[in-house]
Amino acid sequence: PGEQVNEPGWIKLNTNENPYPPSPKAVAAMQAELGADGATLRLYPDPNADRLKDAIARHFTMHGITPAHVFVGNGSDEVLAHAFQGLLKHERPILFPDITYSFYPVYCGLYGVDYEQVALNDDFEIVAADYLRPEACKPGGVIFPNPNAPTGLLLPLAEVERIVTGNPEAVVVVDEAYIDFGGDDIPTAIALVAKYPNLLVVHTLSKSRSLAGLRVGYAVGHPELIEGLERVKNSFNSYPLDRLAIAGAVAAMDDVAHFDATRKAVMKSREALIADMAKLGFETLPSAANFIFARHPKHDAATLAVALRERSIIVRHFKLPRIEQFLRITIGTDEQCLALLAALREIL
């Protein structure tokens, strides 16, 4: 996990948490579920979390999604873990980008899944054609984040569809943890689920709904894929989501107004931060996420990260080939962004 510093005085821009509180309706729903004496906590939660599946299906009803298309778990990480174990382990290796979410190779090691990393191009973009292999070399599965992490770059939906249609016999998992920060004109791959039975789209409530501390994630896909995930889940943990998580997540999904207001605030701050960083000489990749990926051509990224930490600001630095000179910086409040800029001016 990313470094967690919870003492006062720190500006924490390293784990892509939302800087704004969750929906007040979500907080009220959890308080109501707890009750005056907390007596409900003596009872097990609904093992199927049907209320939450209904709420998620309502949110995507325009795409033909029903509760049978929905799987839920403890954060998208658990949902992804079940997908690796239940849907992505085959004789042929799976494909994912060489610069991507660091948990993918970890899951492959844990579950014995063979994999091949596909290089991003020189602009750090996923190239759909690289995932379209001849029949003799078809992968056992494909997984990638969209927007990608840690780059923040978005693959257009038409290119996502190319990968899905080019691998009809393999499950294609699109990890959309940050898709809600792409903008109103950026569609989710959930729009393709009704057309393609091999597509699984994974979302989280940790980012755009400010519920990282609640641990709720979900997947949307063909009911047969969902049934496979349910079998794995029920063999591992029949009660993954607790009562408070279900109640809060349902209210958060239904409070579209709060969701829209906070994600738009993050996007506005992101664009302002990119412009201000450019004035300091930083080069930033185009971002559709709640973070930016930036480098300074005259300053070492690791040195900058240490200097920021000395000023009680934490950002993420990856000591990996091709990206060792980049910093991943979470979009904070406007006040936090201004403090970051002031510190960078002082350091530079």
C-alpha cells in the first residue's frame, strides 16, 4: 500500500484519495444502519448485498445493466483478485501493459497466472493493436486500467472495443477506477457489456465517491462471468461487505448530485494544477484521472519527492524503468494544490 501518514500537518497526495468528504446521505445511511445501540451489528450482513447490486444496476440502467450483471466486493482490489483467480488463469498468458497498476503482476504471482507485459508506446499510451494477436498467439486474457495508472492517460472507448472484439475467446477486464474523472463526454466501457459476453468492467467507490475507508468495489459483466466470480467469492468469504458498507454504498450510488459536484471540482483543480506546473517548467501527461503524472527536465524526481516530504507533502515516486523521472501527484483541495506549488517554487 501507499504510505499512510495520518498525523496532522501533512499534505497527503500519494494515494489518490478524494480530497472531499463523501455524500452526507451516505454518512446518514450508515448512522441509520448502526442505530442507537448498534444492535444490527450482531447480525450477519446480506451475503449477496442485493440492495447494493440494485443501486449499481439503477445507475447503469441506460446500458441494459441488471443486478445479475453486478458483482461486489471489498474494494476493487478484492474484485480484481477474484477475477485473476476465477477468470484469468489459463494455459496461455494474459496481457497487460508494462507500465500499469502494480498489483497485476502480484496477483499473477499469487494465483500462478502466466503473463506478458505489453510495452506502452513512446508517448506512454496503450496501443490497441498490440493486443490483437494471431490465432496461434491469442492470450488467455487481457487486463488494463482505463485511464491507465500511474500515467492517467485514457484509451478511447472505440479502442477498448477493438481489444474486446479482437479477443472473443478471452475475458477482457477493464479496470476503470478513475473513469469518473475523465469528463462528462467520456463513456464507461460498461456501455459495451450488453454487446460482449467476454467483457468485465471493474469500478470502485474509493475515488469518485470518496469512500476509500469503506472498501467497496464492483464489477459489471455478463451474468455468466458474474456467476463465476460469485463462486470464487463464496468459496473464500461469503460475507465480504458489512452492513455499514452496504448502506453507505447504496446511498453514495444514489446521490448523483454530490458525485457530480465533487468529481467536477477535482477535474477543475486538476486542469489548474497542470497549467500552474507548466509555468514552473514541469511536463505533465494528459490526465483523465484524479492525479497527474509529471516530470521536470532539469530536476531529478526522487530528489524532488524527498524535498517535498521535508516540507510535509507526500507524493508518489516510482523507481521503475521509463518512469523514474516522473512524480504521480494526487489532486487535492485548491488549498493543498497551492501549498504544493509554493513548495515546488521554493525547491526549484
